[in-house]
Amino acid sequence: MLTKIKKICLRITYLCHTMGNIHLSEEYSRDELLVIMPPDDLMVRDLLMYKRTEKYIRQNISITQQEAVKRILTDKGFQNRERYTDLQQLVKKLLGQTRLFVAGTDIESSSEDAQTRINTGFCELVNRTYPNLLMLRGAVYNETDVGRYLKNQGLYDDNITSLPESEQEVLAFIQSNNRGGVRTTMKNLIERFERRPYGWSYPAVLCTVASLWSRGKLEVRADSNLLEDNELDKALRNTQQLLKAEVMA
């Protein structure tokens, strides 16, 4: 990767009091999914017992010389593992009853399945943080796809309005830079479209540029040399060459 991107995150918080009116501080209003679990005395009690028992067994089983004591500790360890399994099931149940917040906003979910509920919140987080991710229309890109997009030359209508929204966006950015006398490098494009409000993947940016090139909408140069076909394919896959590549519309 050529840029450092601020990641979106998931934060799970356990409440020690009622789930009534929750007032979030500014700290919890950032671009993250906040998952607030309801209070449960049994979970707290069993979790504390699990950790205490685990610590006690770890500290004593290797130093005791009495076989009877070792058997007792071994049995306690078995019981503690069962307690841990029960805790996992309880936490899963509680996660299905969580309150979800994205950027301080309460997110509704009718599902009581933990994974489905959290997925709902996470999708909302992605949509709010990267609204322009929808321009890719759900397409999944890989760096190995670059050559395929480059080989589409001659298959498109020259009408600018026929371009997908993602390609129109990239082309508009390059043309805007051209009008302002600003050079556009591949590094510039990657930095812009990986960040908010886009959130496009590194391969998505490369494939979009490759598609625009195949439509004859732009050209790519490295050290003033025009890159074509295989040379362009290699340059787009090579990080060092990519840094030097200049894009012109």
C-alpha cells in the first residue's frame, strides 16, 4: 500500500447499569461502530470466577508434589473450561441484545442473532464513512485483474456519458487537475480514492485507471515515456514504477 488509511473500527462495551437512556460522550461519536452489551450479573460473576480459577491453577499445578492435589486442580481446570464454554454462549446471547451506535447515532436491528446484528451495524458504518464506495457497484477487484481491464481497448462507446460513475469520478479529478495546472500521479489517485468519502481498494483504483486507458480517455507516462500495453501493465503492478507514473486526460 502507498498510503496510510484511517481505519474504521468496532468497539464493544459492557454496561454495568440499565440499558435505558444512553448518553454518549464526544469520544463515542467518532466514525466507529459502538456495540453496547446489556448488563448481566451472571456473566460478570462467572467471568471473574473463570479468571480467578485459571490464575490459581496456573500458579499451583506446576509446584505441587501431591498427586491428590494435582487431580483436584486438573478437575478444577476441566470445570473451568466448561465454564468458559458457557460464558461464550452467554456472551453470544447478550450480543444479540446489544444497542448499536454509529457516529453517535442509534442503529436499529430487528435480529437477535449476534453476527447478523453486528453485521447490520458494520454495514451502516461503512455506508456512512465511505458513501462513494457505492460508485463501484459492489464490484470486487484484484491486482491480477489489471491486465484484463487494459485489454478491453476498442470495446467501448466513446460517449463520455457511457462511463460508469467510478470512472467518471476519476476522470473528473484528473481533468480538474489539468485545468489547474496540477500534475496527477498514480500516487495522487490512490491517496485520494482510498480515503473518505471513497474507501476504494488499491486494486479498484488501478483497475479503474486501466479501464479508462483502454477506453482512450487517458494516457500514462513514466519518466516522460508513454506507457502502452505490457509496459503499462507491468508499471501498474510494480510499486516503484507506479510512484513515478503520471496520468493525463
